Amino acid sequence: MEDPAAPGAGSPPSNGNGNGNGNGNGKGKAAAPKGREAFRSQRRESEGSVDCPTLEFEYGDADGHAAELSELYSYTENLEFTTNRRCFEEDFKTQVEGKEWLELEEDAQKAYVMGLLDRLEVVSRERRLKVARAVLYLAQGTFGECDSEVDVLHWSRYNCFLLYQMGTFSAFLELLHMEIDNSQACSSALRKPAISIADSTELRVLLSVMYLMVENIRLERETDSCGWRTARETFRTELSFSTHNEEPFALLLFSMVTKFCSGLAPHFPIKKVLLLLWKVVMFTLGGFEHLQALKVQKRAELGLPPLAEDSIQVVKSMRAASPPSYTLDLGESQLAPPPSKLRGRRGSRRQLLTKQDSLDIYNERDLFKTEEPATEEEEESAGDGERTLDGELDLLEQDPLVPPPPSQASLSAERVAFPKGLPWAPKVRQKDIEHFLEMSRNKFIGFTLGQDTDTLVGLPRPIHESVKTLKQHKYISIADVQIKNEEELEKCPMSLGEEVVPETPCEILYQGMLYSLPQYMIALLKILLAAAPTSKAKTDSINILADVLPEEMPITVLQSMKLGIDVNRHKEIIVKSISALLLLLLKHFKLNHIYQFEYVSQHLVFANCIPLILKFFNQNILSYITAKNSISVLDYPCCTIQDLPELTTESLEAGDNNQFCWRNLFSCINLLRLLNKLTKWKHSRTMMLVVFKSAPILKRALKVKQAMLQLYVLKLLKIQTKYLGRQWRKSNMKTMSAIYQKVRHRMNDDWAYGNDIDARPWDFQAEECTLRANIEAFNSRRYDRPQDSEFSPVDNCLQSVLGQRLDLPEDFHYSYELWLEREVFSQPICWEELLQNH
């Protein structure tokens, strides 16, 4: 059922030497230059990263409204804006004389839309396409009658609400079903040696209209009228639940993704399908802020204490830190001369190593600067700290945990500069308290009391205080309650009765996805692999460029440059939509039921999602985040208002002055969050991070000065620190310090030294198998309900059983006598044996 050879099934993403992939070509074993030259090149790369400014990035559900609409179209499609306008104007002139669309009253506009929908129901494919293009022009904002981009966006939103109220979405949904089932288009695309955007014209028009309607109606504004608010809720319900015995809309889009990946429909415009699928899931289930509100509500319903903090707000208030030097990472130390050769040349060593301030363990105050200016003593102390630990080679030669004795003035100044607390409230699990008491009882009284955490007889007073502190910070998650309830339902199915499952949009989506979920996950990861910048072109990989390549390939250098930018942009948008979609699904399923989340997670892991994400990050992430694969003059809605300029090198590079690419940074954070979701509290999967040598890959990602990205990188480094060995910890003290300052603390979590019992590498396979058994038991109990189960009541009344009406086949009476002769009369009956058995 799983496809372990699908995405990421190649070699591990890195051989741990960290010596390449800065050019993003995906070569994990680039030949490293020898000796000093390699050291200089890494020094230059590291110094360049230190100069990277802090990125002013605000994480959210999606980018700005105009940016999200512009990403729907590839630059190759720009000529079709004119075609859509022409189709609308030709049709409009035949129906309305002497007026433009914006001059009509609302009733006249509704009447015209009704006429358009009537003209959609024609046999001729060409006429149907022209009418669909006219509808698309309305959804795009009737830009021919607008003077500015703001006007285009305003009328696009107005027209989309009008189109929905007139039933346009349902009409286009029927047309989409017809196009998906169009075997002629599929066979035609399969026979072609090269597929272009001409093969998916009808599908692109239909999907574009549907995407514009979903995206415009999804957007909430304070100025929206009551009618629009009602229409939005009606539309959300229509997309969430099955209507007219049809599956939810998201499942139809998932089936398009699997059909595309299976090779049966290579002409599907997969970027548009994925963008629409992501927005439909976000619209029907809710975004990240809605998730937080649902979490608070669900905790209240379960009687759990409220959350200590809002994680979104905490992350937003965090500040980015300068990246650590990674020249002497454990897997990369072979590039540098051995310490014995450098001993006695402190001056040259200082020149070779980059300086860091804010991740230095003696310079922690830089992470949380106050408004007060630094004193002279502080500056001297900072200088001493940098000179003492000016590079990670020094950490190999001296004890990093013994700082030089600071002056009293320095200590008092630092007390003022430091914050009163760490950003996160510490958490303790019930399991941690039980483990602590088990160790204490074994030590002081010689026996244990199992899961009893209240009896403290015989234990010394400090242990009492420790248990009290642990209980003060005890955190019970929604997942803990769900797992406990599931165990009780498995033990006592009869006495507890049948579980009442609320029919929420998330529950309905999971039920629909359940039996095809492995195929959905494999398909998404295959597309993600094909879109990753580190992937090599393979003959057997799927073609994701069908909806970006023009019919005629470029013949000039400038046309080739434009197409190159378009292709890279196309891939970036696909990565963005898949990463956001998977993260949303995992977070919603985890809140709905922990075993739904674990089911999706396991299939992602089985399909090699972990090495795939690591392979994605095994590139120059800073270059990926600052990539400028966009041409602002060709972006919607700008391209509809202005005349397209003549293609020149300057026009290709003009416009975008942002210091980073929003979608690429958004994708990177989503993929890191996804990796955290898959590996959290899963020691077998954490070991996969270690086996694939993820530490140097992740550490290079710290070069990006963005607080949220750094936080999730540090979380991933924290969970594997205990497995990386003492030498790694000793030579990466600045990263360890950053983990301490930025990542939530778990009391009794011995993450930094590896003495924890969970760090011992046994029973990892058993852990995964136990989890899989629990998931299968949950799915079987809740979703497989056969009528003849062992718990269904048995009818013991002979009259009742004989009086039951059985549905027999229509032709049964023809062969009834033959059946009676063969099955009854010719069978000998041994009455003695019958009496003995009863």
C-alpha cells in the first residue's frame, strides 16, 4: 500500500560533510577543495551570513490578497487575459446595448449572469469555453473598465460574490466533473511527446474561476454586508459537507492529484489544483488563528486548564539571533586543519573564524536587548567573551562551561539587561512525574508504587518540594485525554456504549480520505519531490510543468530567461501550497483526534517525508529565501491595467525590491513545522534525523535571521542532541545556548546530556508497531462497523428467525427444485450426531 521508493527514496540527503549544495543543485557529495582553500571559502560563506539582516517577516495563513491571486497565473498565461476580455465583450454586446458592466444595476447584472449560465449548457465545446472565459473575465474584476489595481481587486471580489449567489460555482463544478472524466483529452495528452498549456485550457479556465471565488469569498473584511457574510457561511457549509450525495469538494481535488500522479491525466494543471485544494481546506477547516481558538474551546469542553500562553503571539514577539559558525560542525571537521597544527597560532585562528555575538553563551543579553544603552563594563565583558570564544576551535581546547570571573559591576548590569523569564512556560507530562517518583522510590525506599504520584511516604523533604514543583507545571494535552478515552473504549465497549462522534467538517474530511489516504500522501510527496530545487531531473519523475510550458518554446535569450523565471516561480508556488496543505491537515486532525493525526503522520513517514524535507534543506537556504523569481510588471492585477512592456533585461529585473521572497520563507517554516510534527516524542523518527545526518543541514538553516524559522530549527536540533554525542555538544555550545534561550523547557528532560532512559536505542521498531496497532484499532472501532459484529444482539426466537424475509435472486425460483434436491434431499442426516452435539 505504501510506496517507500517514492519521494526521497534515493540516497540520504547528505553525507554529513556539509561541503556543498550551496549552489542548490542537490549534489550531496560534491568534491571538497583541500585544506586552507576550503576553509577560506567556508569563511566567506559564513561571513556573508553574519551580515544577513533580520528579516521582517510576519507569518500567517497566506500572503497578501493580491499576491495570492497573482500566483494563480503563470506568466505564460498572460496573453489569455486579452482572450477572456474579448469573449466577454462579444457576448455582452449581444445581450446589453450601449452600456458597460459597471454601469448596470445589480438586477441587470444578475439577469446577465443567469443568461451566461444558460449559455454554458450547450453541446458545442468551443461555445461553452467562450462563455466560461466570459465568466472568468467577470471573476477577474472586469479590468477593461478599471483604472487602478485597487479597482480591479474590488470588482473582482464584488463579481465573485454575485457569481456565487447566482449559482455559478455549482454549474462550474458539474463542468469540472465532465472535464475530469473526459477520456478523450486524457488519451490525447498521453500520446503527445510534450505537453503544454494548450492541453489544459478548459480545466485551467474552470479551476481559475473556482479559485477566484473561493479566495475572494474566504477573505473577511469589516465592511462586508450581512448578505455577503451569510453567503460566506453558506459557501463554507456547501464546500465542507456532502451535498446531493456527492463527496466534499476537497476529496474531488485529492482524486485529481492522485490521477495526475498515476500518469493517467498528465495534462491536469497541477499548480491550480493544489492552490485550490489548499484554499478549500483552509476555508472549510479554518486557518491557524481559528485553530488556536478551537484548541482553547476544546480544552474548556474537556475540563482542562487554559493554555499558559498563545504560541502564535509568543513566536511573533521573539527576536532573531545571529547564526552560529558551522565551519567545525561534527560532520564537517575534516575540512579544517587539526587543532594540533593550529596550536600556537592564535592570531591566524582568530582571523579564520567568524565572530558571533548574540548566540554566544557569554553574550546572551543581545538576544533580549532593553531600551537602556549598554554600559562600558558590559561592552568590555562582551569583548572579553568574543575574544575568549571567538570560534568553535577554542571550544575544543578548553572547558566551555567555566567562564572567566566577571566583575561585580558587570553582574549588576547584566541583571538589568536580562529578561525576567524565558519566552515559554515550562511543561511537565504525567509520565515525567511518574518516572521521577519511580527513580526516587527505588533510591530511598527500594520499591515502587506504579502510577501513584500522591503517596510520598518515606521520601525526603527535597523530593516533596520537587514533586510539588513538577505538579505546578503539569500539562495535560487534549491528545492525552483522547488516548485515555480510546483505551477505555477498547476495554469496555459494551458498558460504555457507542461513541458519539460530532459531524464536523474535519471529521467528514477524514472519513472521506480514510481509505485512500496513503495514495493521497504519496501523490503529494511525489509532486513536492519534483518541485524541490535540489531534485535532479529524472526520466521517471512526473512532469509538473504542463501548465507553464508554452506551445512554442522560446527562441530568444530574453524569452528563455522569462520562461526560466516562470518555471522556478511555478515550482516555488507548488512547494508553498503542498507544505501549507500538509501542515493544516496535520494540525486539524491532531485537534480532532490524535489517532487521525498519527495515521496521516505514519503514512507520511512511510512515504519518506523526513528524508525528503532534509533533502529540500540541503541547499543554500539563504539563497532560496532571497530568490527573486518574479517579474512584477507581469503579475496580476498589474498586467491587466498597464500595457505589457517590451521584454528587456531591465524589465525582467525591475520592481521587486523586497529583501526576501515571502512564499519561500513561508514554505521553509511550514516544512520545518511539518518535520517537528512528525518527530515530536517519536524516538524512532528522531533516530532517522540522526541517521540522515540532519544536524549540519539544519544548522546551516540558522543563517537565516528570522525568529520563527530559527525556533523550529532549534527544536529539531534539541530532540536529537542526546544522540549526537559529547563531542558534537562540546563543539556546538553556542547552538546549545540558543536552544536553552528559545525552546520551551521540559522539566526532567535531560536533552543536553543523553542520560535519559528514552535515549537508549532499543525498542524503536516496537514503538512504531504499537502505534500502528493503536491506529488500526481506532479506525476499525470508529469507521468499520459490520452488521454481524460479535457485539450485535442475537435473535434466539425460532419463530422470529423463520419469519424473517430474505431477499432471493430473481432467477432463484427457476432452480429452486434443483437446489432442494442437491442441498436437502440428497444430504444424509445423522440424527444421533445432531442429538449428541446439542
